[in-house]
Amino acid sequence: MARIILSIVGACLATGGLPEAYSQWHQWGGPNRDFKVASAKLAEKWPADLLEKKWQRPLGDGYSSIVASGDMLFTMFRQDDLEHLVALDAGSGKVVWKHSYAVEFREGTDVEEFGPGPLATPLLLGDRIVGIGVTGMMHCLDIQSGQVLWKHHVIDEFAGTNLYRGYSASPIGYENLVIVPIGGKKSGLVAFDQQDGSVAWQGHDFDIAHVSPLLIRFGNQDQLVIVAHHTVVAVHPDNGEVLWQVEHPIDGGYISSTPVFAEDGRLFFSAAYGNGSRCIQLRREGDSIRAQEVWHNQRLRIHHSNSIRIGKYLYGPSGDFSAMLYSCINVETGELAWQDRKIGRVAALFADEKFVMLQEDGVLILARMSPAGPTLLSQTKLFDSRAWTVPTIVGKRIYIRNREEIMAYELP
């Protein structure tokens, strides 16, 4: 079943959508990791700027986003000095099962300042789910029972990169594989068999960043893109063979924003702390692919939020410890179209030609974006706790978590 679903996902990457039956949220960033919801229909404005709350419950510390399959939701959190991968009933928020395990924080990390909970998002693969915690503990569980099918400690077993803020890259599936950036000598990338967790292939010597891998299709070829420490590299997901590689000066600990790719062959990625944004152009040259950086812009510096590309423009928040400016940039030229202080840092989805954006202080915004500027349609205050996690939309429901709670609202 997992292979069937992943084959459909791979075939639909080139068309930018999924069949209705497979349009639920199975991984970080949605079906194509571009934060776009294919099937949602949203009202132009929320009545009285309010949303109908279906349920809300305490969860636990963490920023792992929510994935959904059928009538079940899945995410990760930390509570009582344990990490948990949990399955919840989507209709009520009640716990269906919970897998818990102890973790020991590694020397040289500081996960306490902003919260010690998991950062990566689980990956649904048919009848199983794979989750990785903040210390690198990876479990594959049966989605109905929560039974452990296999597990690895990816940092300890493979001498992986020990990032200061902990492990945060979300795993990705390809055919019968689960592929994970780990870092270190000959373990920059490791592909595990989905069924038994055995190593299918591994290789590369780069240290990793906080960035989740992205599967793209260019030149009639599937490519797995990794934005890592001082390099961005694309490999063939079947065997790890390098297809192209471009060096960059950004330290891995500073990069956490997911790269954005479009059919014009342009790959965008960004980092904060004075590093800025970069755009790489891919071109087919005979049997090989040439990758070249075409622009670098210091004025858009995405910290740990996501960005969304519509046409030739990309939208995302810029800033780290300074003022947060929601920004629009031309991907072809690197020129800023505008920056807006009212929106600030948000985690965003694109659905029905609109942006649904969760501000870090708990305000949910419905807006339209264009190169001329933002148009705010509705906004409502949902809570006061810190919110850094991208929401999940399935059907008419939006599922939201802040640092320690999870909730469901009905979208008009």
C-alpha cells in the first residue's frame, strides 16, 4: 500500500496536484512539500471574523506539525521528560494511541531555550508512520496500533551532525525507501527500507542543516534536493548518486527554511542572521544537469518559517531578532516587490487562491497576496501562546498547534 501511494505522489509532482482520494496531509508541507492545499474551498471572509472551534486539548512541548490520514491525526511532542508520537481522533482530539520513549540530550546542543520538544514532522507511508525526535531517535510504527516496527538512533548509529538546536529535518519517502539527512562521514544521506528499516544505501560526507529534503522532478528525472551545511546537492533518490551540487557560504545551523522549486527550474532557499536568499537555476545539458546560482539577496532572510511561490513571485517572512517583515520577492530577478510590518512572522498555507497564515502570537489571518501588496480579508485571535508550526488543512477543518496545545476549527 505504501508503494502505491508513493508512486501516485511521485507521478503527481510534475503536475502539481494529487487525486482527491490522496489529498490528505501525509508529510511536512503537504503532498508536494510546497504548503499548497489542492482541494480546499474557502469563503472570502470569515463571519464576524470568528471561526467555529471543534475541539482543543493540551498536548505537550514541541513544534512538530500535524499529519492526517482518514479520521486520524499524528504529531510529536515532549512531556514528563519523554518524547511521544501520538495518534489522535480527528473528530474529537482524543488519544487513539501514544508511543513514548526516553531521550538523552547530547552535549553541545541547546534545545531548552525555545522548547525541548520535537521539531521534525512525521511521515505517513500507507499503514505505517515514521517520526524522528529532537535527539535523532527514529521510529517506524503501525498507524493503527502504534506498535514499533523498527527504529534507529540516526545520530548515534551513523555519527551524524550534532546541531545546536537539535535534529529537525522531516523524513521523506520515495518508492520503498525512507530517506533521511544525517550528516557526517559517508552518512550525509541514508535511505532505509520502509518494511524492515535496513539500510538500502548511504553516502556523502556533508554535515546537515535544519532543512527537510525536497523531492523535485526536472528534465524527466526525479531528484532529491538537500540544503546542507555550505552546500546544496541533488541526488538520485534510488541510489544516492549526485546529479548536481552548488556550494554556498551559509552555516548549517542557520538554515531551517524549506527550499522552494518550480517548473522553470529555479530553486530558492533562504537563511537568517545576515545570510539572505539565494536562487539556483537548473538547466539540462545533454545527459547531465547544470546548476548555477543566479542571484543572492540580503533583504529577504527567512528564519524558521516557510515561504510560498505563486507564479514568478515568492512570499515569506524576513528577519530574525529584528523587525519581522512579510515580503514579496521576484524569483526571476531577486528584486523585492514589497515588505509589510502588519503581518510579520507567520506560518502559511496557500488554499483556494488565498493565504491562511498563523502569526507567532496566535492570530490566524486570511489574505490575498499579489506583487502589488497584501489584502487582509479576515483575522481572529485564537490563543496567546507561541505558534511556530504550520497549520494543516484537510477538507473544511484546519488543525493548529502552538507550543503546548492542539486544536481544530471549521473553515467557512
